[in-house]
Amino acid sequence: MRLNRSTDIGLRVLMLAAARPDDLLTVDSLASAVAVPRNHLAKVVQRLQHLGLLETVRGRNGGVRLAVGAAGTSIGGLVRDLEGASEVVDCDGEPGCPLSGGCRLRGALRVAQEAFYASLDPITVGELAAPPVRQVLLTLGRPAG
């Protein structure tokens, strides 16, 4: 299983924000820290804001920060939200799979996918930003000057 790029970026942004809960981080500094285009990162930040995980502050001295209570968010639940209802395989795509009538692979892969998510359920955003990784995260996304 592979996470989509937006999920990967979203998790990294949340880790950076959790490591620096008192700072406003700019979209530019976050894009630089996670090495992605600014426009793509802005879309991810907007999605995280809609999920209630980031707070945004507009204006010249604005930015984003971890929302109150977001540090306790389950990574498993978050990945489910960000990945959506996609499955590991697309049996119903075009063309449809000719084996779908008697195939057990789809069900087995669903079970495996849920086991993957379940293994992430007890881990929180705050735990991902805890020491010793916090020291590394603190150096990323730091405003210039």
C-alpha cells in the first residue's frame, strides 16, 4: 500500500506544526521544509484546516498552526480521512476485472488495508513530533531572518 502524495504532505505539515505549537508557520516555509510546490502545499493546508487540524491566521504576519486538540488526533483516523474510500486494487475500473465474480483477493486486501490503518490508530499527531524527532522538526520550516 502506498499513501497518496497529499496524505504524505499533510502528515509532514502536522508534524512540523506539532513540533512548534506556539509558532505561526507560513505556507512558504512549510513548502520549503517538505520540499513541495507552494500551490500543492496550500491545498493540503486548506484540507487540514477544514478537518479542524490547523488554524489559519490571515494577513501580513499570518500563517498556520496546530489547532487546539489536534495533537491528540489518531494517525489511523487521519489517514483514513485523507485517503478517502479508495481500495488497494480497483476491481470496478475500466475495464472491469474479469475475475471479480469469484475472486477473494479484493476482500483479503481490504482486511490488510484495515489492519494497516488499525496499526496507526493508537499513534497521535503529537507523538509523531515528540523527542527525539522534535529536535529535527524544529529546524525545518523556521522562518528566515
